[in-house]
Amino acid sequence: MVTPASNRQTRLIMILIIFLGFVVGYFYYNSFTNSNIGIKSISEDSKDTLSQFKDLKFDFQVFNSPSLKTLKIFGEVPVVPDKTGKINPFTNF
């Protein structure tokens, strides 16, 4: 016959085993992770690297190419939404 004291003791042992499992898992996970992962701070030297983009020029002549001009629209524009799917996806067909 199971007494309330043994039931309580079994529940306490299960909670301790689960807690110890979380603690061991936490330390196991943290032992293999690299502590250098993350956002690196910006040094004073690297702040000036954005100045190299100051004179950046884009060549938009690619939009005037003949092969791009020959493309045609296929289908309806704008797309008209139609009836899709079932109201309840779990009902029979």
C-alpha cells in the first residue's frame, strides 16, 4: 500500500532528478559554447571605414539594356486574390 509519505518522497525525488538534469544540462551546454560569440565593439579605427563609401557611384545603365526592355508582363497585374483553401482545414473533403 502506498502511503502519503512515500508518495511525497517519490515526488520530491523526481523533482530533484529533473532539477539536477537541468543544472547538468546548463553546465554541459555552457562548457561547449564560445564566449567570444556576440556583437563585437566598434573600435575607433573601424569607424572610419564608412568614409570609403562616400564617393560610391551606382551605374543605372543596366536598366536601359535591350534584354531588360524585352521583358513582358505575364498574368494579371495587380494580382486579384481569389477564394483559397477551406474554412476549417480539419474537415473531410
